[in-house]
Amino acid sequence: MGIYVEIRIHGSMEELWEKTQNPALHERWDARFTSITYLPRTTESEPQRFEYATRLGFGLAIEGEGETVGSRDDPTGRRTSSLRFWSDDAKSLIREGAGYWQYTPLEDGIRFVTGYDYQTRFGWLGRTFDRCVFRPLMGWATAWSFDRLRLWIEKGIDPAVSMQRTLTHGLARLAVAFVWLYQGLVPKLIARHADELAMLTDAGITASVAPTLLMIAGIAEVALGVTVLVCFQRRWPLVLTVLLMLLASLGVAINSPQYLWAAFNPVSLNLLLAVVALLGLVNLNDLPSARHCLRKKPEAD
């Protein structure tokens, strides 16, 4: 059940080595750590000791220690960096572990690989939480961080910018999904608001058919809201949102103009939702994604 992540990076070995072995650079792209500090050593041959910390928020942090036990070049140009780590912090699920980084030169870049595993504390409860929640999250965070590193090397996108884009895109997605889910569930499926039925009647839908059509519209909006979240890095749900909002605004203006000057009118909601969807689309460009990494060790290895 060890964690394995592999990515191909089009860049130089020296730049990748520097951005992964220099703690000041490493902590900038690796979402698993807030700070990494190398401790002094008397000779270059000694293992490199380090301290790490991960802030949890609300003034809480998890701290630990580790050491790099070896790094070398082999005749093929491959480099390997091995390490072990541990934490005496009672808040840390991880008790101790070990892993490696492997840098294999290719014709067009480097194959960058990590593999690591660890032991947990808190008995069976800790093992269960690790298996169901923590380990999948750590695997995802490792892969997402590797892709953020790739964007830094290949396209010069600062890791802080990648984080800002991710947060902006995520908030836009959540906002769009919430509006679709709310509008589909509350005024259409649950309350069947009179204004919703009135706008369908204004559009030429008969009173006998309007309730059924309203229910179908509500189900469709709920489905689109779920799709916006599930297809997190797909463009089409956001593009569809923009198009539907423009069409809905036009439809209200033509068929139900009396709602244009209402206190909470559909036009302002539609235009606002379209703008939020556009923000999500703009920040989707060059967004780090764990999907760009291989998460299972190849059989040949």
C-alpha cells in the first residue's frame, strides 16, 4: 500500500535537482509541507538531517524530522535520493517512514519518481483512517505537487501562482455548482415556486404541462450542478453554464419582462453566474492536476 507517483518533466536534471533538494525551493511547490529546514552537519558525507512542519490552521501544526541517507549518480546518469522520516508529535498520524526520489534522464527530459511508505499511530483507528482518508489524500497531494513542480520548470509558472489559480478555480466551481443545485432543488423540485411556473406560462407552456416541465428542469439543473463538481477540470460544464445563462436572460427579457426590475431578478443572477463561470474557465489554463501523474508502479519496474 506504499504511495507511488511518477511524472515526466521536460527540463534539465540540474534544475530539477535544485528545486527538489534545496529546502527553500522544495517547500514552495510541495503541498505536504509548510516549511523544511536543513540542519547543520560537520561533513558532506554525513546524512543530511532536516526538520519539517505542516500547518493545519487555527495555530496548529504538525512537526517532524528526517534525514537524507544517500544520493548518487549511476553510470546511466540516474540520480537517487533516499530518506527516512519520523515524528514525535502526538498530533501526527505518521510515526515513521521511508522513501526515495529517483531522477532518470530521458531524451526529452527526466522521469521523476517517488515511492514512500510509513507506519501510523493510534492503533486500529489510525490504520483505518489512514487507509480510507489520509493515504489517498497524501497520494493525491504528492501527485498534485509534482505537477505544480512540472509547471514551474516547463512553463515558469510560480508555485504560488498555481495555488492562486487552483483556489480561484475551485471557488468558482463551488459557486456555480451551488447555484445550479439550489435553483434546481429549492424553487423547482421542492417549493415549485409560483414565479417559476409563471415564467413557463409566459413562454407559452400550458398550465397542465408546466409542473412536469418544471420538474424536468429541476432535475437537469441538479445534474448539471453535480457535473460541474465531478468534472472538475472539464471546460464544457462551465461553457454550458455561460450559454444557458445568456439564453435564460434573453428568454426572460422577451417572455417575462416584468421580472427585469424585481428586487431579486433572474437577470442579475444569470449574469453573475455567467461571470463566475468565466472566471473558472480563465483559471483552468495550466492548472496543476494529479491526473498528469502515474500513480501505480509499472510492472517492468
